[in-house]
Amino acid sequence: MTKTTNKFSPEVRDRAVRMVGEHRGDYSSEWSAMTSIAGKIGCTAETLRRWCREEASRRSGPAAQAGDERERLKLLEREVKELRRANEILRKASAYFAQAELDRRDRW
């Protein structure tokens, strides 16, 4: 396995991503903005594109997942409630049959 080193600090990455967002309107496309800014920073345009995509997914990730997480939480809470109800029924049935077994043994 080879270990890759990070040549760029997180601050440089954040600044580069911010520059792409700020100067997007100055260029004909987002890619041309990335190419120009990447040359100034000293990285490849593909690397900057990947940083921009990671930042975009980071920003949209929690907001998009929040609704899914709430729905999942509701489903799990409903399941817990059903399982507790089933456990209570089984506990009462077990106690009933245990008492019936004790009563039957007393009759012999």
C-alpha cells in the first residue's frame, strides 16, 4: 500500500472552493472557473472539482438526510412500541401458564 500525503491544507481547500463559488459568474462555465483557479493554487482542475463536489455533498447531506432520519426514527419508535406491547403480552401469558402449572401440580 502506498500512503498519499495531503499537499494542500484544509484552509487552502476551503479557500479554493469558495473562490470557485465567488468567481463562477466571471467564466463561461464552472469547469473553466475551476481550471483557472486550480492553476493559481497549484492543483489540478480535477482535484478542485472533487473538492467542490465534496463540499456540496457536505452542505446538502445533513439537510437531505434529516427528513430520512426523522422518518426512520418514527418507524423505529413504532417498532419499539409494538415490541414492548408483545413482550408485555408474553410476560403475562408466561405468568398465567406458570401459575396454571403450579395449580395443576397441587391437585396431584
